[in-house]
Amino acid sequence: MNSADVVVCGLGPAGRALAHRCLARGLRVTVVDPAPHRRWRATYAVWADELPGWLDEGVVAARIEHPVAWGYERHVLDRTYSVLDTGVLQDSLSIEGAEVVAERATHLTGHTLATASGRQLRADRVIDARGLTRAPRRAEQTAYGVVVTKAFDRDDATLFMDWRADNGAESAAPRSFLYVVPLGAGATLFEETCLAGRPALGLRDLRARLEHRLAARGIPLDGSESVERVRFPVEGGRPGAHRFGAAGGFLHPATGYSVAASLSAADEFADGGPARLGRVRAVHALRAAGLRALLALPPADMPLFFDAFFTLPTHLQRAYLSGRDDPYGVAEAMWSLFPVIPPRLRARIAAATCGFTFRSRMPTGSSKME
């Protein structure tokens, strides 16, 4: 006899959201995590149109109507961007009523889970929401950020991506971009980000780049700022009925975002989903191909690529950046981007997208570090 309707393994944003929505349906839920009460520290931001209607509106700490992106040119994005209050988000996803097992899972099947102590759990569904583990062949995203609370002059309150070359890095070095978002209460996060790499840029390099960039822009640091350090794989997830969040392929390889996708899909999985797994897997495969293309770009051409991407119509940008089950929209966005890319890059991008190894004669290598 099964002890629960659903066992959710992992209590990050994805697992907690899923458990919360299962409980809202009156299901018997068990959650398994070695540190179930650990507070989240990361900064989470989403496109506002991705958030589900059931989510407490109080989780939004800041809304930006027209965030800005820079390649070599400035782009004003026609989507509202929201920065979440991490603590409020965690508290709003109540798991009251669930059985909490504060242990590490060692083995999962679709209906069983074993813990490190030898405890055996059974359920109608066991769902893995533990995220992704690091591995040498998995591309990673890394970032180093500081929270500035002092007043300063700035042209753009929010920078979704800023690829301008004022961070002190050599022109042939792998590129990183500046990410800037308001956190509410007068605080602003400035974060130097390596979008993806094998291996990704190290945090020491990113810190040096961030400090150089902020100094160049007249934003002083005194060493008292709170620090955010980021490192996680951007590949390795596999869509399936028993995997949720990053483990289930929800993480977008071109942005590193997965929280909004997990929140949006929590009801579908609570009801037994995913409903259109074939389409979900097709989208996942297309975006994985897009990651291969990004990893193949020479450093100086990364800003050119995003200059081209942000000239696409908003609905195509959204199709590529958001949603999990529209392969036609993703394919249309990729197809529409190709003729906008500089001609000299098309063969490289086409080869990488198709999975062929592209060896450059240039000494610069990949923009992301292959």
C-alpha cells in the first residue's frame, strides 16, 4: 500500500512549488530533502507574463516595464520583467500538511524512494526535483554579484544583458555580461555573468571584471556589500513524467532560468502531467541545439548574436525564451534569427546547431569556453 499520493524529492523552488500545488488539491504529500528548512539566498527574476495566477502577488519585489539589453547596440525589450522577493516566495509556497523527511535520497523510481538511512517510501508518483549535479562535460553558468544600497547615477535601472566591453577583459577572452536588477528597498544587484561555458569562467575572474566595470561606470564599492555567487549546470535535465524543475529539463540553456517555468508547470504536474511530453521534449532538443550554437561563437561575436536576437519581434523572443511546449514557435524564432546573423557566422552556427564539431582557425576559440 502506498504511503502517499506524491513524494517530492528536493525542496528548492521547483520542488516546493510542486508540493504546494499538490497539497492545494488535497493530495497526500511527502517531501524529502536533507535540509528542508534551509532558507534560499539566490536572486530569482522572471518575465511577468510567465507567472501563474495562483501565485501570491506579494512575491514580486520589483517590476520593470521595459528592461534594456546591450550587445554592441542598445535594445529596449517590450516585456515586463519582475524580480522576486526570495524570502516571501519561499514562505508563500507553504508545505504545511506534508510529511517532511529530512534525509538524503539515494535511489528513486517512479513509485519508490530510498533514503541514506535505509528508509523506503512508496507513492503513486515519486518526482525528482533535486536539480542538476555538476559534471565535467556539462556546461555551467557562473556569476559574481554585489548588492549596492548607496545612491548612484545610472542610465538603465535594469540591464537584462549588457555585453559591452568595459570590464577589463582582453578582447580574445571568453565574454561575460553585466546583469543589473533592482531588489526593492533601494538595493540593486550588479552581477557579472558567464552565460555558459565548458568550463565556465571562474568566480575570481568574474569578480575582477565586475569591480573593473563598476569602477569604469563610477559606481563605488567599499567592501561591505552583500555578495552573490552563482554556479550551476545549464544542461543535463531530461523531460519526463517523474522529473520536475531543472532535473526535468525546465532550465533554459540560453538564460539559466527555470523558476518561472517550474511555477507555471506546477499545476500541470500536480494533476499528473506533463500533458504534451512529446512537444516538451522537442522544445528541449531545439534549445539544446541553440546552446551548442552559443558555445561555438568567437568572443567578439557574442554581442553581435544578441544584437540580432533582440531585433526579432517580441512574440518570437518570447517563444524562444519562455514556455515549454511550443516547438513550432521555438523553431520559427531560430529560423527567423538565422538570416539576421552576420553571414560569416552562419556556417559556424549551422554546424554547431546540427551537432557537428566546428574547428576555427582563429586562436580565440569559443566565446563561452568549449
